[in-house]
Amino acid sequence: MTGPDPKSDPQPDPSLQAAYDLDSPERVIRLYEAWAESYDGTFAAAMDYQLPARVAEAFDRAGGRGPVLDVGAGTGLVAERLVELGFGLVDGTDFSEEMLEVARRKELYQRVFHGDVMGRLDCPDDAYGGVVSAGTFTHGHVGPEALPELLRVALPGAVFALSINAEHYEAKGFGPAFRDLEGQITDLRLPEVKIYGQQAKGPHANDLGRVAVFRKA
Ligand SMILES: C[S@@+](CC[C@H](N)C(=O)[O-])C[C@H]1O[C@@H](n2cnc3c(N)ncnc32)[C@H](O)[C@@H]1O
């Protein structure tokens, strides 16, 4: 952890820039605690946030099957898109209880559970036929260290569709991390996507991401 104790920080002012500037898991949790109830409006709608749709479509096109685990599920925007595409059995995990509470109220997930993807998730080995994630592999959030745990909970042959912020991809060494997973994953593709749509404004309006699509070997 860097800097003073985040518990003594003033209540964070939720914004995309504040999210990108985070430097510890404690501060991530504090930010989403403050942001959960307004996230879908002040962030997703205001920024014309496209990643959940891009991730769900990539998962579907790659032949993804349930049961699906949505990692860093937040308020449930990926599940909204998956349900539109006909997926039924979706579980969601996140380490922000407040974000998960918003997701729970949408009644889209079969199971919603607290979990830190940088540690061990409360699921058995080989539990999921697919793993999706939008907006969680980004600045100040989750790095490639989480990939082995996601592979642990996936069935052999499971399809993954994980968005990764393009700058974060380079800064955190996702390229070498995927090379280190050679033999454990197959069919890796990394299409580039725009994170936000045409209505987005501000310095991050044109930010790019990749959707890492692959299978567990
Ligand atoms: C930008 S939000 C994305 C939420 C949702 N997937 C979406 O696209 O709207 C990032 C989410 O990742 C979660 N998160 C960050 N670090 C995490 C970790 N180590 N384990 C689990 N969730 C984490 C945050 O709590 C937050 O809900």
C-alpha cells in the first residue's frame, strides 16, 4: 500500500479519472463504495460505455458456454448483455459489496459472491464453462497476476473474454504474462476495441482496450 491509511482518506469523489488514479485495493473498494448507486448513470450512460457489450459479443462469437463467471461484475452490466444474447447461467464476483448489491437487485445473476480475484475465489476447480470480465483489468485495478486463479476455476476448453485497457496491457506486462501461460491457454486473440462510444466526452473518450479471447487448454 502506498501513502497514508486509505480509511482516513476523505470520501472519494467518484469519477473515471479517480478510478484510473487508484493505487491500492483499499482505495479501489472505497471508490466503488461511493460510486455504486450512481455508476450506471454518471459513468456508464454518461460515457456511452461500450466494453460490457464488446466482451459479451466476443464471448458469444468465440463459442462461449455456461456456466459463466463474470469477474469484477460491478453493477452487472456484462450480465445484462449476456442475458440479451441468451445466456442464462451467469455468476458474478467482485470485491465491492456495494457494487454487488446493485447487481443483485437486477436479478440477472444465478449467484453473486464477494471475491478478490488477486487472491483465491470461493469456487471449486474447473467450475465454469466460460469467464468474462469488463473494465476490471485496468489502471489501478487488476493485473495479469489474476490470470492463474481464473484458469483454476475454469473447465478445460472454457472460453475467456477479458477486456484489458490498452495502456494497462503494456504497463503491466500482459504480453509476457500470456506468453508464460503457453500450454495452459490456446487460441489467444487480442482484438482492439473502443472503450467508450460516440457520446463520450473528456480526455478518455477515445481510450482503447483489447478483449483477450482464449480457451483454457
Ligand atoms: C470499472 S468497474 C467494472 C464493473 C463492470 N464489469 C462493468 O463493466 O461495468 C471495475 C470493477 O472491478 C472490481 N474490482 C477491482 N479490483 C478487484 C479485485 N481485486 N477483485 C474483484 N473485483 C475487483 C471493482 O470493485 C469494480 O466493481
